[in-house]
Amino acid sequence: MLAFVLLCVCFSGYSQIKQSDFQVPDVNFVNLDSTAKGVLYQEITKNPEAVIQETCLKVCRVLYRDVKEIPNVERINYTVRDYDGVSAKGGVPPVIDISFSSKYLAGNFKETEKDSAQALSEIVGVLSHELTHAYQWDDGGRYGEIGGVIEGIADAVRTMLGYKDYNTKKPGGSYKDAYTTSAFFFVWIERNIHPGFIYELNQSMLPDDGITWTWDQVRQITGTDVDELWTRYQKNMHLDTINTDKVTS
Ligand SMILES: [Zn+2]
């Protein structure tokens, strides 16, 4: 197997869910792009089914502490095809559909001067975001109202797994901005204020707890109001950087 470089990020925010206890979903991998772009995906990932299954476990180790808590994802239909966009997730457990754009991959590969390790890191990074959507709670189908925090958690998991560079965070924006801006804030809370925050934030979105999710959940988890935390984060974020060691695996 071709060795590839990963950023090894040492966080405490992982559980020790054992591989042997984890219900690995079946993966139905389909590559609809037979041109060079589709072939590139195959060449970079080598064994896409295994990459997807391994990433499921990694994502669940950030989101959950016990296998009993994990939603029952039995099957992932993963499709590579040529379209404008990056990636998208559809479906709900037990069957999840994920698409990934070969066009996006080819563009990314060109931009990084054909760096295969970087391309694999991008594929797995995007995958970890979409697989978070497969496994995370959404307060009972409330994406329309609270999509910002849901997207923030997906990018926070990606960051926790080392596929998004936390050290690039910059002041500005709002914790409601979703994606990167929310994600780095959540990871900062996890690392500086309340270890286990991302786990508890996801748990606060359980569909059957009788509580409608609001940003006040952040105060209930950490003991501090979200606006106060955001102010502190804006002031102090530069003090928290992650030492990354390049390791070959
Ligand atoms: Zn998303």
C-alpha cells in the first residue's frame, strides 16, 4: 500500500470505541465517471470501501462514547460522478447516500501540483464531514432551523480528525456562520473550556429528549453563555495552536 502522510493531531476528544464492537456499514461504491477524473479517485483511494468504513469509525469516536449511542447506519451508497459541486449527503439511517465530485477532485489535484497525499487528505476530509451528517443528531429533522450548528459540528469533526487546519483560524464572523467559523469555535471550546464539548453538543440534539435545541444549550453544557465564550475566543484564539507532526502511516 502506498504510504501517505497524515497530520497526526493529538486531541483528548476521542473515545475508545473498539473496532471489534463497531457495526461497520456495508458500502456500495459506484464510480460513474470512467474518464481520467474518475480513474484519479480510484488511484488515490486504492480501496474506497475500506477508506469509507475506516472513516465511519473515526467519526464515531469523536461523536460518541459508547457503541450503544451510535445511530444504526447499515449501508452507505457512495457515488463518484462528474458534476459541479464538492460532495453531498442524502438519506437517513439505516441507508445513507453520499456523492462526491470527480470534477472537484481533479481541480484540487491540479491546484496542489498533483500531490497525491494532499488529494487523499482532501477526499477523507470531505468524507469525514459527510459521514458526520450520517451519524450526528439533528434535533429531530430540524436542519432547516439549526443547519448552522449541524454544519459546524461536521467541520469540527473534520478538524478533530486532522483534516482541516485549526491553526488557520482568524477573528471575525459569528458562531452562527456554520462550517469553518463555527467549527473552529467548537474545537476551541473542546480544547480550552470544556473537554467533551463536541460529544455533549451532539447529544444535546437528540430527537426524543423533548427539548427544542437553541444556542442556550452551549451555556447548559459549559456553564458560560455562548456570546461570552465567543468574545473570549475572539480575544484568545491565537494562544491555542496545534503542534502537528507529520507521520507516515
Ligand atoms: Zn455539510
